[in-house]
Amino acid sequence: MRYFVIGDYTSGTGPANATRALLSAMPKETLSQSFKNRILRLIELYIKIPKADICFLSGHSKQNLHALRIAARHKKPVFFWMHGCVEHENAINRCPDEDMNRVERRVLEECDRILAVSESFEAWLKDNYPRYAGKIGCLSNGIFFDEPVSKKSPAKRDGACRLVSSGGGMPRKRIAVICRAVEKLNLEGFECSLKVYGEKGADSQLIEGAPFTQVMGAVGSEAFFTGLEESDIYIQNSCFETFGLAPLEALTRGCSLLLSKNIGALGVFSSDSITEGDLINDTEDADEIAQRIRELWEKPNHDRLLGAIDQKNHSWSAVWRNLSKLGDEYIKA
């Protein structure tokens, strides 16, 4: 079965990193896009789609519409690997874009299979897009196990608690609520600092105004990893998160994790390994977050969670095996 992977795998975004990792696990005869120029990429669609057995769209892009049209002409099935829901996420982030919404709706309507990047996102899609439930499945993200695991010493109990989060000013990440929790802790005499990575967004002004916050902006991978290694606890307080690679990167860099129950990446841990103290139940509750930070400062969860990752079923080789199985089942049906 020959696949043609259509999508960005060079830019360094989360979906691009996932696409690149999946490609590295796929057979050598797998087709992918070689050019960055839009015209040349369109030409590639005309040349390579007829050579493929299955077209595999990874992530949101206007070129997906061209791929669907050409694939239909050649009677090629199209799988859509859905890393996020732009219509829902843009609404949360207070930056709606009807043009992006239109593209996403057409892809959902016309593709043959919709593959969510986590089981929790699959369930959400079936609840919110019931008309497509019959073609919605899951192809979970893999994990980058080749990242070095930090051997840094445990946090010093007589120093300040160094917190880190990513997502910039994006309201979906609810970092402004983390700021309220940190402010509460500092007023109570529990000294904390917070580093925030990512692009500006609607909540940036609130975050930047906090005296205990360092706003690092959007940085490259190495600078981000350095920031993680300098921190004690990584917090992901997202109200909606289809997967989330950053917490796993933080874990490999020596951080304990505090995650909202909405994080799709929770699915990579063994089912009995997550405790109440690892989770944020209410992403708007600064008091709950403050309490969890205190608990993790006294009892880090890094070693426990690192050992609880289901590596066998979440390697990129396993992702490819799952995709290959899904493709075979679809063709045979």
C-alpha cells in the first residue's frame, strides 16, 4: 500500500513535527511533498496522487481542497489526520476566521476517513460532528523517545519554585489563570516564578503584566528545551487540547507535570498511573492550580510519569503500523 503524505513537515510546528516523525517511520516508497513553493506543491499533487493508493492529508491547509479534487478524479481514497479543530479553537482564542472554517468543513465533508490524534479528541469529534461519526477514527500521535532524558537534580526545597508553560497569549491555554494561581502563592509567601513560551494572543497583556512572569515569546526548539531544563514544573492548563507534545518534551527534560484533564496526551500513560494530584479538573480555578503546585513541589511526579509512558504502543513505528492497518481495512472494505 503506497501512501502520499500531503502536508508540512519542515516548519517546526507541532503538526509538522508529527508529520516528519511519521514519515521517518514509513516505507521508503512513501510519497511526500518536496517543495515549499505553492505552485510547485500543486504540480506535485497532479503528479503524485495518481501514483498513490491512499492520500494522507496531515493538518489544516487550503491545498487540501486541491488534493481532494484531484484524488476524486483518480478515485483515490483520502485520509485526513486531524491535529486540531480550527473552527472550535479559533473561537476559543477569540480570532474566528470564516475562510479557515470553510476549508475545514469541506475537508471533513469530502474526505474518506477522519483520524483524530488522540482517543479523547476522537470522542469529542464524534460528539460534535455526529454526521461524520461513521468515518471518524483515531491515529494517535507518537512520542519522540530519542530526546535525551534530563538527569538534573531534584528541585531545592529552599529555593523558588520555577514554573513553565507554553502557548503564549492564546486563551485556549488558560495561562492567565495560571498567573492568578502564582500571584496567590506569592502573596502567601510561597515563592514562584513563571516562564511563558509562545506567540502573542488575546491574553498576552494580562500575562505580561504579572511581575513574576518572564514572557519568552516564540523560540526555537533548543531554546525551549533549555528553558524546560531550568524549570521544576511544566503546567498545561488548556481548556481544549487534542494532544499536546510540549508536556512530553517537558517530561524528558526533567520537569514534573501538572495537566488539565483535557490534554489528549494523557492517553500515552498507563491507565492507572495518573493520580488526582497530576490533574487540573477546573481550568478556571486558580485555587485548585495553586494547591496542585504546592503538592508537586513537595512530591514531584517526574520519575513516576516518565516510567508510566506506554512506549511500545506510542512509538512512531507503532503509529505507522496502526495507519497501515487502517488503510488495509479500508481498501478491503
